[in-house]
Amino acid sequence: MENENNVNVENEYKLPEIKAMTYGQIKEMRKKNLDPVTAEIAPNNTKLVDYILETIYSDFESEKVPYYRLVKLAMDTYNMTYGGPDAIKN
């Protein structure tokens, strides 16, 4: 897929390898009421994405990456955490 400058958007940014969250990170996410599985009220997905990016991928320079790619990374991370590697296969 190319953008208006004929740059291949899919390969323009190297995203980090998807990691599953640790139990401690899940507990912290639940304390913040961000886990859709345990939240009494549906959490704001933007806050969930921010939490995952800031907690799991804090060393990744994400400021110039298109947001939709970061959302996919965060959601793949969440899905891998609960469902393992098979949960993110295309």
C-alpha cells in the first residue's frame, strides 16, 4: 500500500515484535479499570492503547508512526496476552 508520495506505508515504520503482557502489567491495567474483560464500565480504548504503548513498548519511538498502526500493535498485544500467539495470526 502506497501513500500519496509513493512511500510503502506498511514497511515505512518497523514496529516492535508483539509481546504478551505480564501478570503484573495486567494487574496494573485492571487497577486503572482499563481491561475490558474486568471493567465494570467499558473503558476508553484510547486510554487502553496509551497504557499498552507506554507500559509494554516504552522504549519504542512511536511519535511519527501512523496512529492506526499503533492501535493495531496495542490490540495485537492485548489479544496475545489473553489468547497466545494463535490469537494474532492473520
